[in-house]
Amino acid sequence: MYAPGFYTGYGVKTLPGIREAVEERKWAEADEQIKRTAAAVERFSAQVSRAAAVASPAPAQ
């Protein structure tokens, strides 16, 4: 996951919320960003699982 960093203009950073908090040694903010990022990954994973279930062929009868 990547997006423009807060201080980078259009330059991208991988996991910008986490990375910038760690770079600035803002540990509480880094912890919060880790939780938010993990939740986003879990939501995306659930969407992929649902899409895979819909796209799977029906069982043969």
C-alpha cells in the first residue's frame, strides 16, 4: 500500500501513515496507524474472499 506522504508532495511512500510516524518517532501515532492499516487490509481481504466466492464455479451435481 502506498500513497503520497504528508511531506513529500506527489512522491509516494509505502504505508505512509506508519512510516512517517516512525520516522518522526511518534510511537503512539505509529501504533494507531498500524491498527488503521491492519483494519483496512482485513476489510480488503474480506472483499476479495467474497469476490472469489461469487466468481467460483458452482459445484457439479
